[in-house]
Amino acid sequence: MSSAYLWLTLTIGLYILAAQIHKKIPIPIFNPLLFSIVMVIIILLVFNIPYETYQQGGQLIAIFVTPATVSLAIKLEKNFIYLQKNVKAILTGIFSGVVLHTIMIAIFGFLFNFDTQMAGTLFPKSITTAIAVGVSESLGGLVSLTVAVVVFTGIIGAVVGPTVMKLTGINDPVAQGVAMGSSAHAMGTSKAIEMGEVQGAMSSLSIIVTGITVVVLAPFAQPIIQILFG
């Protein structure tokens, strides 16, 4: 149980298994990302295995997060022409997503009586974890909860995003990529890459611009959070 390779193999194996099942039965529950996470949690709970034991192998996967994120620039470079042709629409879509996200946090705050700490915790939920941690700290949020919410947001976006776009008739690959990247960060981008080359490139761009936008807005959001929820 203490072998790092056991948990590394189990995690990758569950992902591959889900990917094969999802090809034959394309329903959300068999989304490889969602399925592997849920199954790992169930296994740890059923056999009463501490997270620290699992993390010996899990952290080996985490090592590849940074180079995988950086490598997304390759797709963007290959599809740079789409950025040149749609730069205004792309930026408008990303900024609109950030504004709508902020309004939603405010609405939930009033509905569920958030305090300043909870509002600061949820404010960066739609940006990648590395940036969200810093924003949460600056706003006085609970960093550990922010990380959990960011992961949950990414999973939900990756699972339901394609279905929502299908139901709403959003077929343009640029629009699909911007939607996935600005709402579900890296996990949404992994799904966007499956959807197509252009979707993956635009989603990669959206992660970066969305993160920068939230970081720039954070100092202005702090006094507003104090006024609304203090």
C-alpha cells in the first residue's frame, strides 16, 4: 500500500479504463477525469487509506502539470491565425465570463449569507489553481477550500460544458474553446483539446487571459467584498 508505483498505476489505469468506456458509452459519468477522481476517492474511503499514502504516487502525476500547461502554447502557436482574426470577440468573451462569474459570486453571497472570508475563497474559483491560491490569500480566503472549489469547478465544466454548448447551438470552435478555458481552466482545456485543435488552442489562451484579468481585478474586489459582506 505504501508503494508510490501502486497508486500511480491505479490512477492512470482508471483514467485509461474510463477513456475506453467513454468511447463506447459517451455519458458524463464516464468522463475519464470525473470517473478516475471519484473511483480513487471511493477506494481510499472503502479501504481506509490515508490521503498521504495515496499522494506518494499521486504527486508523481502532479509533477507533469506545469510542463503540460506550458506545452499548451504549442497548440496556440499552430492556431495563431484564429487569434488574429477573432481577437476582439475572444477578449470580449473572456472579460464577459469574468464579469458574469463575479456577479454570480455576489448573488450566491447574498443568498447564502457569505462573510468576507468565504467571498474571498470563492472569487478565484474559475482560474487555474496556481493563480487562484495567490488571489485567495490576498483576499483573506481559505486557500485549501479554494483549491477544492477550483478542482470541482474544473470537473463540472469539463463534464457538462460540451453538452451545454450542444444544447445551446454553440458550434464555432473559437467560441467553444473560449467558453471551456474561461470557465473550467486546465480541466476544461483538457476536454477542449479532445473536442478539436482550435478549441484546445483558444482554451489555452483563455486560461492565461482569465487568470491575468482576475489578478488585476483582485485589488479592486477586496474593498467591494468588505462593503458587501463585511
